[in-house]
Amino acid sequence: MTHVVTEACIRCKYTDCVDVCPVDCFREGPNFLTIDPDECIDCAVCIPECPVNAILPEEDVPADQQKFIAINAELAKAWPSITKRKPALPDADEWKDRTGKLDQLIR
């Protein structure tokens, strides 16, 4: 199994998780991070680092977030690796508690 970045990350893109990843499995898009399922070693150290609880083990992804398993796998192939923390998006605090953000995902 792998870990999955879910909808809560969209338009926030906090990168605290990136600093603790021992295998550099995070990929960065314009307003979202993904986890490369081929690189993730399921260590789970990223989970407590995410301030919006956007990272879940694949087996714990709720039904309404299942589409993010495929989204992570797809976008991880196209997006570059991110290995160091960066500032969150400027309006991240305005978006962090919102739901229904899939239409905001920039691919």
C-alpha cells in the first residue's frame, strides 16, 4: 500500500510533509502535492506533519476521496519531485478548511 494526498491539500500545499520523507516521494504541482505510489515506502512519517490532515494510508481513504488514489498516481508521473519545504500558498489559510475543492485542482 501507499499513502495518498487528498482534497484537503488543494489550494493549500503546505509542504511540512516533504521535509520528513525519507525517500523523496512527493511531487509538486501548481496548487497540490502528490505522493508517487511507486516511491512511497509506507513509513507514515508524513501523516502527522500535514497541518490539514490531507495524507492518509490508501486503505483509509474515505469513499468520497477514493478518486485521489488515481489522481496521485497520474500526477506523480508528470510533476517534479519536491524535497525541501517551501512556503504554503499565499491564501492557504483561507482554503484549508474548505471541502469540495476538486474543481480548484490545477493539473
